[in-house]
Amino acid sequence: MTNRFRSAVAAKEFLITAEVTPPKGGNPARMLEMAEKLKDRVHAVNVTDGSRAVLRMSSLAASVILLQHGIEPICQIACRDRNCIGLQADLMGAYALGIRNVLALTGDPVKAGDHQKAKSVFELEAVRLLKVIGQLNNGLDFNDKPLPDEPLDLFAGAAVDPQLKSWSGLQSRFERKLAAGAQFFQSQMITDFEKLDKFMTQIASISDKPILAGIFLLKSAKNAEFINRYVPGVNIPQSIIDRLAQASEPLQEGVKIAAEQVKLAQQTCHGVHLMAVKREDLIPQILDLAEVKPLDYSS
């Protein structure tokens, strides 16, 4: 299977990715049902790795299952749960099983999740993980020892938060991830497109690596208020909360808002990363409203 996402990056297409959550158990049927609906609408499907420190199936295993069904994954790899041996082992295994795209993440703190007594590892964080991926691609392990059974060829990306309060911190982190080998960036949920535009013109312009704006499907005013209360760094404007509150069908209003944001992103950056937790089936509708056509893979 060709790496369609990597090819789309090289061709400077407007990139579309979407997030799916692995199952909490051994049956991937629902994940597959949602991912199948995205097949001709996105370049790749992100598979989360213990997002919010909540237990779910391994992102590696879930990514392989998607691959077996003809859906190209971006396998998220977080540093919270594994040391450098475990991370390298999983990266080698992912590559051997056909996975080519990875997103290097530090990982959410254990206290945020459903196993609060679990031990965190965090031997590496996202920048150092990117460097390790670069070494594995060059045929060397963490200790600079050669890999006798061939190097990897992973296409590694990183996360970015253009709404970070510390502008200098945002710039430093972005530049360090670039230097460590990030080939693409997917942003956290964007609510302030002026800040995104400022980030694109003042920071991201030093690089030709694509930035995908995180677009989140808000399902109701209550959902938006919950996110404002509990998700650090997110500030959903009151005007959007009021729109959802006044709508006769809040979920459909959320779809309209997401489509409007996709159009804004088209004017600002290189793509969108769509997050529609438990309603991934609505992503095609969002893209249709934003007048984004299905992808043509016939060639």
C-alpha cells in the first residue's frame, strides 16, 4: 500500500485527516464502522494512543487493523507509558507491519485518566521521540548502535498549539520539533483563527512543513462549556456557545460551525485535522458543507 498521506504532503495538497478512538475492549467493529465512512474523504486516519490517559486498545494494534481494511493510519505514539526500549520496539514493529505515518506525542498525565494509580514513564518526550525516530530511519538505535536488520522509513509528525499563551514557548517548541525531524504538524483544537493566522505568518513561515488546523465538532452548548472548563488552553467564544444554545438542532449547528472553520483553515494553513468524538460519521457531512470534495484515488 502506497503512503497516500506522504504523497499528498509532497504534492502540497490541502490535507485532511481525522481522528478515531481505538476500542475499549477486544472488538474493533465500531472503530472500523466509523473509519470506513472516512475512506475516500481523508488522506489518513489518526489513531489515538491512550488519549487523556484513558485505557484503550493499543494504537499500534488498532492502526494495523485499519491498514488491513485499506484505511491509511497515522499511528500516535505517546511517551507516557513506555521507556526508550519499549518505544523503539513498537516503532520497529509498526514499520514491519506496514505502518508508515506516526505522530510523536509526550502524552497526557496519568491523573487525567481512568487509572490514576498507574506509574508514568516519560523517559522521553515528543522532541526526543522525534529524534529517536530519525535515528531509527538512519539505521541507528537510541544508543547510536547500527540496526543489523535494516533501517525504518517512518514519516513522523508532531502536535502544535497555536493558541499557547507563551508565544516564545510556542516558537521554541515548534523550532525544536522542526529540528528534530517533524515532517508535518497537527494542531490542538482551534477556536481563535486570528491566533492561528498569527502563528502561520510569524512562526510557521520559517518552514515548508504543513500545518493542519484542529477542527472539533461541538455537539451542544453544554459540550462546549464542558470543554472550556476542563480542556487546558481552549477558550470557545461565547458567540459560538450562544449559537449552539439557541439552535433547534444543536448537533447540526455544530456541524455548520465545524464546516465554517474548515473554510477558514483553507485560507490560513495547509490542511485540517477533524475531531468528532463518537460522531466520526458526521465528518463527511462537515466536509460536504465546507465544499471539500471526496478524494480521487482512482489514479
